[in-house]
Amino acid sequence: MDQVKIGKFIAELRRRNGLTQEALGEKIGITNKTISRWENGNYMPDIEMLQLLAQEFKVSINELLSGERLSDEDFRQKADENVIAVSKASVFSFEERKAYFKKKWRKEHISLFVVLFFIFVASIILPFVFDKSFLVGLSPLIAFVEYGYQNNKMMIYVERNLYD
């Protein structure tokens, strides 16, 4: 999406309809300074404003996001491009949401990690206390298996929250 192109298109539509920035702002409930920012490409209208602008100028939101009037042939292609562009420009990317849910799961399960840490430490120390040093080799194996199990549970939680 080209903000400057979108802004120029909004300015063109406003002028064609014989509106000043102030008059358009009054009609849709914002200031003329906001209209100016849109038209200069410094700022993008949010989705509610795009709906109001589309209604006011009798164009589609797709045409607003494309910054031009679209023929029937171009409409579908531009719609797909605009959906992809809007989703990439959304507040949080897929990776950011994924990292957020991982962090949330870890925070909710901190007590589990504390208990597992103490079990791991005990599994290293106790074989020496009871003179069964051959059991020390089991500690890393137990830790590895438990880590894999907990990581799998975390990823199930993350995926459930990302895709639901």
C-alpha cells in the first residue's frame, strides 16, 4: 500500500465532491488536520474512517486502499494485494503474536519450571549422596525428555491461540 498514493486519491475525491478538508472532517467527525495528514501520506485512515470515506465518495474500500479507481478486471487482484498489505501492516505480526503466547505460557507455568529445576538438581545430587553415581547419567536424559514434553505442550497452546 502506498500511503502517498492513497492520500492523493482521497484529496482528488474530496475536490471532485466540492468539499474542503474542514467540510469533509465535519461530515465524518474528525479534524481538518487529520484529513491533511491523510492527503499528505503522513497518516493512514483506520478501518472505520475508510468505511466512512468509501460511503461519502461512493467508492469501495479496495479502491481507497489502491489509491485509484479500479476496473472490474483489476478489482479482484487489487483486493488480494490489499488484504496481504493490510495484514502485514497490522498492529502485531504473526511472529510477534507467536512470541507473545510463548511468553504468556511460560509465565503461567513458572511454578512448573521451578519444580522441574529442583527435581533436576536433586537427581544430580542424590546419586552421590546414596553412592549410586551411575544414576547421574539419567539426569540429562530425564531433563531432555521433560523439556521436549513441556515444549510440545507450549506449542499446542500457542497454535491453539494463534489459529482459533
